[in-house]
Amino acid sequence: MSSQISGPAATARASLNASQIAFIEALPKAELHAHLNGSIPISELQKMAHELSDAETSDAVQAGIAKLKDGVVLDEISEFFNLFPAIYALTSNPARLRRATRAVLAQFLDGLRPQCDYLELRSTPRKTPEMGRMDYVRAVLDEVERYPKERAALIVSLDRRMTADVARECVEIARLLKEEGRRVVGIDLCGDPKAGDMGTFSEHFSVAKRAGLGITLHIAETSANSDEETLQLLSYAPDRLGHATFLNDEAKTAVRSAKTPIEICLSSNLLCKTVVQLDAHHLRYYLEHDHPIAICTDDTLPFRTSLQGEYALLMALPPLGLGLSEVEVRRLAEMGMAARFGA
Ligand code: IMP
Ligand code: ZN
């Protein structure tokens, strides 16, 4: 399935020649940081919104979907989280959640030139009047497991705003399902970077680790995240990090000595304005130190990108991209593959 992209990734891609595009398409790639509800193709969301009767969907939901269709412009990252209630209103029962998941998987994995060879999709178990959190994860897994394990797996996300009880329940669901042989490979910590108390999650990460689940944490995503919080999160010995944009020297040293892979989402950082321009992106620092990195999309729906679009940002010449060589880009793709939690 081809992805309609727009913004920095599309501009970068348009600047590449046919051989560079063919190189990106042929490169074996892993997508390790994709949030389910942030990656639903807009066409599928529109169909779902259209099919619901007026009584089932509000003007606010229709307006939210229309906004996503037109392309969102964010002044800062906190505005980003307001986009989700409209999406959540649509993926609120197992049938529509499965349908959305199927469309996300197809977007990444289907077609002659799929966006990636392997997808580790992540999602936050949500309780609604029509499903419990266990139903939620089972519904998503039913779709993920339609693909072989070499192609797709699931990470269960904890939201920074969760209470300790809800976080415990989510980790327990992940642990039980893994024990049943279902394809849950990790636990993520995500959500509004300015919310929550990170001390709440310590015991849950320990339980998850003991169960053999990989741990990936959104960390230091904004300049408002304190150094204390960052060091606290690093003390949980994560297996991967999301963004890691604002690490101080102490944190950088710890991350480099532990060789913890960093999931880098270029369009997401630019559009949420946590990185002002590509030139200043922390990817360069980690590249120079040959530190493991995985190039990822984060949320293809609001950021209107694709994994191949993110690779185009690596290859396009400055100022449209980072101007990396094919050798460097291949190395990054290999590092992404090597950082998988699953098969
Ligand atoms: P879901 O977990 O499938 O519902 O995917 C959407 C959710 O992922 C959002 O409500 C946020 O909690 C989380 N999320 C998506 N992108 C980001 C990000 O860049 N930083 C932190 N959390 C995010
Ligand atoms: Zn994310």
C-alpha cells in the first residue's frame, strides 16, 4: 500500500533521484516505534467516521478527523495529544479496533514495496464501555498474528498518566499473554511528556523484565523533562529509548556505555518542534559515536510520513535532509533490525 506523505519527508523524497528511491525501497528495514492509534491511514478513519450515524459520532469527532485530513500544524508538543480523542472515539470497540489495526499493518507491511520488513507496533490498552483492556490487547494481537513472527509483533504501551493500578494491570496482561504464547514482545512508556510521576512505574518495569519483555521508554522528549527524571528512567535499565532528545552529558555517557539503541523519529521531532532543524538533530551525535539507532515514524497519521519518507530525510542533501551516504543509511537500517525485541 503506498503512503501519501506530506511535509518535510515528502519534500526530502521529492529531491531524491530514482536510484536513491530504489535504494531506500530495497533496504531491509525495521519499524520499531509506531503508535497504533497514531498510524491509522486517514482514508480508513474517514470511512469509519462516515459509517457511523450522527447519533454515534459527535461534531467534535468529525472536526477532529477533518483536521487530521487537512494536516495539523503544532505550535508545541502538548497540542499533539489533543488529536487523539477523535481517533479514540472511532477505535472504541473490538471490531473497529481490529479494522484500524489491520489497516495500520497493511500500510507498513503489504504491497510490492512494503514500508518495512518488520514492524513492532505499540499500543496503550484502553478500557471503553465496549471492551476491557485484555479484550483490547487480544483484538490487536489477533491482527498482528495474521503475519509471521518475522514480520510483526506487539509492544504494550503504558501511558505516563496511568495510575499504578492500571499500569500493573497492563503489565499483567502483557505478561499473561506472552506466557500463553501470544506475540507480545515489550513494554513502552509513552504519553504527554510533561505528565505523570515516573516513580510510579519502577516495579512494573521490573515485573516486565522478569517476564522477558523488552523495555522501551520515551525519554527526555522535551526540554521540560528534568535531568532527574531522565536519570530515574535510565535507572530502570531500558533496552531501547524513544527520542532521547534532551540528554545531559551524564545521561549521554550512561546511554552510550550501555549501548542502548535510540529510536529516532525525524518528522515527529520537527513537527512537534522539539528539534528546530535537521542540522541540529541529535542523530548526528549518535552517528558520530557509532551508537545504535533505529529510524522510525512515531505517528504516520498526524505527521503524514512513512518509513521510506524518514529514510529520504536521511539521504536528501541539506537543508532538506541530512545528506548521509548510502553506506551510512544502510548501516542505520541494519542497526534498526538489530534492535528488534522480537524475531
Ligand atoms: P495508542 O497507544 O495506540 O493509543 O497510540 C496513541 C498514543 O500514543 C497517544 O495517545 C500517546 O499517548 C502516545 N504517543 C504517540 N506519539 C507519542 C509521542 O511522540 N510521545 C509520547 N507519546 C506518544
Ligand atoms: Zn512515540
